[in-house]
Amino acid sequence: MNLTLRIWRQRTADASGGSGSMVTYEVTGISPDMSFLEMLDHLNEELILRGEEPVAFDHDCREGICGACGMVINGQAHGPERTTTCQLHMRHFSDGDVVDVEPWRAGAFPVVKDLVVDRSAFDRIIGAGGYVSVPTGSAPDAHATPVPKPVADLAFEHAECIGCGACVAACPNGSAMLFTSAKVVHLNVLPQGAPERESRVLGMVGAMDAEGFGGCTNTGECAVACPKGIPLSAIGRMNREYLRAATRPR
């Protein structure tokens, strides 16, 4: 299989996004069984042999678990299949295709180099409340706090979020509501998360706004792009949690 790749190349970080451009590469000998990242590895090997700078892109586990591999492929976050980029295989493309590859596009995700973006804004949102405080001492018994199965299922559904940022990249407003709501709902529905329920949602939403993410207008593109299927209803749940916490008399 042979492809024409048009890849965003940007040597250094630039908040304005004006220092980069799309560069065209012809790639030959691609196996349909390659993953998209393996195809980029193949391109980079050729670039290195020619003495050119390889394309920088994020990756880690390459098993669809960590979410580090995110990029926009032909205008879609992670590409044409509902999966992570590392799990996207070249069989979903045809010989002779022209494929555009770009980094996540969002004001809160500045480009570091080529396809690599800085997603540390997500870490700061988590740091504002995405945890359960546990007093020091011996660990509590595993069954000390029973969790009803419907509650456990709901928590697990939202805990599947891997923080890849596809929701932000797909949203026309660059909103992080789906990511933030997944983290809030995951902990707030559990009895272990109840003591910090209000401070959690207030802190995490406040941190999200401070990072400069756009507002949610219920477009729904975030849920469509999410490789783990976080439901759009998570945003409604978080909004109710936020209103409850914000309007409670102090």
C-alpha cells in the first residue's frame, strides 16, 4: 500500500500556532496489518536514512490504554475508527489515499513539536479534586464499604476515561466537559468519594475554567470521538453536582 501523508510539522512551541505548516510525504510499502503508529515509524526510518528530522509524536503503551497517542487524522480525533490512534490499523485506508495528520487543536493544548501537544492541563484538573483523601494508617478492609452493583457499574463506566483529549480535539469549542465530568462522576457516585463530593466538583470545574477550555454547548462530538465510550450524560450529571454544590447554603 502506498499513501500520501500531509503532516503538521512545527519545530518549536508557539502559542500562536503560526510557526508550523503541513509537509507532504510519499510513503510506500505499507502493510495493511500495520498500526497507524507503526506506519509513522516506517516513515521516520526513511526520514532518518535521508538525514531528515523524524516526525515527533506521542506514544507509550500502544495498547489503547494510556491515551498518549492522540492525533487528528483526516479531521477526526484518532481517525476513522472509534479507537485510539495506536489501535487504528492501515486496513482502514486504501492504496493511494491522501491522509492529513495534525495535532490536537485546542487553546489549552499548546503544540510542543509536530504532533506532540502539552496536555498537562488535564493533570491540573485532576489535582484540583480527582482523588479520594485517605487518612494515614492501615488500609481499610476491602469489603468495609459495600457498593451496590448499579453504582459500581456507573462508576466503572466513567472510570474508563483514559484522558487522551479526543473529546477536546473533537469539540468545536475546545471544551473539556466530558473529561472533567467523567472524573467527577466516577468518584462522586461512590460512597468513598461522598465526603469530598462538593469540594471535588467545585474545584475541578474551577480548574477546568482556569485552564482556558471552551464552554459546552451540547454539540455531542466529544462522546462520538471518545474511544472509551464515555456517555454524554456524564456532563448532565456533573452539571447537577455543580449546581447542588454551588447553591448549597454555607
